[in-house]
Amino acid sequence: MSALETYLEKMQGDAAALEAIARAMRALSTREEEDARALLVDLAEKAFSLSSGLNESLDIVNLPKGAVA
């Protein structure tokens, strides 16, 4: 697998994880239990981390060496 394919696979994996977190948060948002609120906060923190990493990587267009040949 080329460096570009590996890089894009990681970005796609992070985006898929972010989507799964958003779905879980939507499902938890209707729950009233205190545990659900705590889990929502944890999921939000992970979502912020993933989205920040994706934004940084895509804004910089930080392609690995050898990606464009």
C-alpha cells in the first residue's frame, strides 16, 4: 500500500469513527440517566479530538513523502 493510500485510509477511519460517535451521541441524548450524560461528555471530547485532527491534517494538506508521484 502506498503512503498516500495509508494516509487516506487513516483519514477515512477517523471520519468513520467520528460518524459513529455522532450517532451514539444522538441516541444517548434522549436518555435521562446520569450515566448517559457522563458518556455524552466523554463522546463529545473524543469527537472534538478526532475532528480537530482531521481539520488540521486536511487544512495543511500534509501528504506523506512520496504520495504524489
